Amino acid sequence: MPARDLQPLLSAIVLGLALVIAAALGANAITRVKAAQQTVTVTGSAKRQITSDMIIWRGFVSHQSSDLTAAYADLKVSMGKLRAYLGEQQIPTEQIVETSIQTMALHPVNEQGMEMSQILGYRLTQGVEIRSGDVDKITRVSREATDLINQGVALESNPPEYLYTKLGDLKVQILADAAKDAKVRAEQIARATGSEIGQVRSARMGVLQITPAFSNEVSDYGINDVSSLQKDITAVTTVEFEIR
């Protein structure tokens, strides 16, 4: 066959092969897309209310005077009254930690707001920290401790911090509850489409949110509230299931 007669035939063969290859690639692409669509991703959550079982309270006493010795003497008297008060409340001594004395020199300030080298006096501060499982008692003590002001004690009472010490065990349980909730949601979606869920493709646990009870606070980095006695702990998990 002359060469000029082969050219149309070769072109037809090349075009046919191209169409076959394109069809095969297209079929594979459709198969991949279809497979990728055979999953469902759901978010499950679980919430429990907990009661704090540990309290931390800090109180500080300060005195200042132009004479360092006088300031220390006043501080010593006030700390003695604070110790006596805590003893009257029958707080075990092993639960009480006294901080070291902090000394601050007081300087005058010039017109530019800069401290000058001259010393006008001294402020001395010392405090106590109480850690206890008797939450109700220490809460009451923290509120009533300001009565020492009537005795001449310059007491600053910090708000108590409320903690939950069994969080490690509870975290495992509540994350499991959140995963179960995700499975229930996935099953509901699958039934609505006439399908069933299969194996878990992936799972991602969110951060825990420990908030005051009945609060709607949420943070991407998690919340660990220490201001309230009653708290809500919320766990969220995102799970991808196969659909069959």
C-alpha cells in the first residue's frame, strides 16, 4: 500500500487509542470519586456536671512603714492573728503553707513618672496558701477571713480556686460517650439514605471544655474553669465512618 494511503489509517488508529485511554482514565476517576463519597463525617458530644473536690485559697497580709523594722514588726503581729484565726477554724497545719516575706522599697516619682533613688519607706507582704478537700469549710473561711480587718490586719483575700482531681479517669469516660454519640448520629444519617455504617476511617478528639455549670463558653484551645464549685465538662469528637 502506498505511503500516502497509510496516513489516514494511522491517524484513525491513534485517535481510537486516545479515546480508549481517555475513557479508562475517566472511569477510574469516577470510581475514585464514588469511593471517596462513601463515607460520612459526624460530630458527637457528651456533657457531665461535676462538683469540685479540691479548693485552693490564698490570703496576703501587707504592712508598710518608713522604717523597715517597724514594718516587719507590724507584719509579724498580723501574721500571728491570721495563724490564730486559721487555728480556730481547725484547719490542719499540713494544709497551710506560708509564703516567704516579700520586701518592696517605696520610691518617690519625679514629674516624668520615673522612680527616684530616694527611699520613702518599705512594704512587706506575706501570705498563706491552703489546699484542702474540705471545700465547704475553706470556702467559708475565705469569706469570713476579712473579719480580721477589724483587728487591724490588712488582709487581701483572693477568690478560691475550685479543682476536680479525678479528671483523668473522667476524661476517658466522657470521650467514649462522645464517640458513642457520634456513632448514633452516623447511624441515623445512614438509615435515612437506606445505608449502613461500616468501619471507622478516622477519628479526632477535640479539647475538653470545663466551664461553670450551665455556661455556653467555648474556646478552640479548651477551657479549664477554676472559679466555680459546680462545673460542666464537655467533650467533642469528630468521626468518619464508611457507608455501605
